[in-house]
Amino acid sequence: MSVTTDPLMRDTLGTRELPLTWPATARAGISWTAALGGAAVAAAISIMLISFGVGLGFLSVSPFSGNNPSIMTFTVISAMWLIIVQWVSAFFGGYLAGRLRPSLTDVHTDEAGFRDTATGFVAWAVATLLVVAVVAGGATSAISGIGRAAGSIAAAGGSMAMSAASGASGGAARNGEPGSYLLDVLFRPAQPGPEGNTVEAKAEAGRILATGATGTISQPDHDYLVQLVASRTGLAPADAGKRVDEVIAQEKQAVEKAKQIADTARKSAAEFSIYTAVSMLIGAFIACVAGAIGGRQRDAY
């Protein structure tokens, strides 16, 4: 409550002034000027540190080196750096927001501390939104690129077989006609002869291998592949069977490796999301504490 003294209001003796009290002007619970100023500083520091971290990341990997860190290691390092970014930017943004907020002499000390803390928190929240708005396009492109790469790797075994089939065949497989493999089974000769078209034989073998990439090659398909390889290469049935088994084993290894890479990428993405949430929680806490510290130092001077 503000106190206003009217010089015309005096007691009956005219020697003592009587105070007139007027209600204090209502003030906003938060200073948006201070909050936006702290948010701008926090966002600028975040972008600067993120850019620095991205530069260090590019320096630590090379497409020509075999000593690059694994996906899990790179994810942990990125998460630690993200925590550092949140810690530093949230502290400076929250501190400036609390220090620049106008001092309130007509409220309780605890209420003033709460408002300083809230101003630091709001500054952190606005800065987070600004940073997300700036890097959203690049982050979305990176995430979508990782997703496409993981999907391509996961289907590596089947893609190689299917590409061989579609590239070799000039008929049903190239034109996208459904049921090419089933048509091969329907018109499969009892004993393939050496006079057949090698290109068509490769295409048919590719379609059989493609079915094995997503499941297992049945025994009839395996026996037919052995006969097909033996008739086109002149190998003995035993040698042809050994060659077919080696190719099928290589295909299975490629599929298993692709699955492991895809699973590692999934785990890394999940851990990175958790680390991001934890770092944001730390940033919010630091901003609140820094706002309270800034408010106390403001009132101390």
C-alpha cells in the first residue's frame, strides 16, 4: 500500500498532518522484458554451443577411417554435450532474467524469490522454443535421413537379390507383374537343361533368393537352385550344392548384420531421446536456480 500525504488534511490544532492511503498500482506477476532478454541470451548460447559440438563431431569421424566411434559411443558423447549446452545456456539466461527483473519492494521476500525463479523458468522455456524453431528443419532432415538409411540397411539382403532379379529379367519382374516367383514355381521344369537362357536363369534364381531374404528357402527351392546352377555352370551336383549353400549363408549373414545395425540405431535413438529429456529437465532446474540467484544479487545492491 502506498502512502500519500495531503498537506490540506490536518488535525483540529493544525499542527499534525493526517495520512491518506491510496491502493498501490497493480503490477504484472512477471516481467516479460527480463524473461525475453534472458531467453534471447540462452538461445544464442545454445546455438553457439550446438554449432561447436557439431563441428567437433564432424572432426571426430571420417568416411575414410576405420576407427570411427560406434553409434552408441557417439550417442553418449552427444548426450553429454547436450547436457553441457543446457547447463551453460540455462544458467546465463535464467541469471540475467532474474537480475534484470524490476525489484518489488511492496511484496514479501519469499514472493519476490518465487517470481525471480518463475522468470528464470519462463526464460528457459522461451529459449527452448526458439532453439527448436531454429534447428527443427535440420533435425527433421537428419532424423528422416537416419530412418531411411536404417530401412535401407535392414532390407539390404533382400534388396540385392531383388535388384539382381529385376535387372536381369526383362519380363514379368521388370514390369512389376505380381506373383513372379509363383509363376516360376508353376512353370518350373522337372530338370533344367543346359540350353536355357542364362539371363532368365539368373533372374529366377534372384527371385528365389529374394524369398529367402525375408524368410527361409524351402527344400524344393534349394534343390532346384542346385539343379539350375549345375546345368548352367557345368559343375557337379555336389559342387553346385556347395556353391548354393555358400551364397545362402552369405545372404543370411547380410540380413542378420542389417538387423543388428537397425536394432542398434533404434536403441541409440531411444537413448538419445531419453538423454534429451533429462538434459532439458536439468536446464529447467538450472534456470530456476539461476533466476533466484540473480534476483537476490539484484536486491543486495
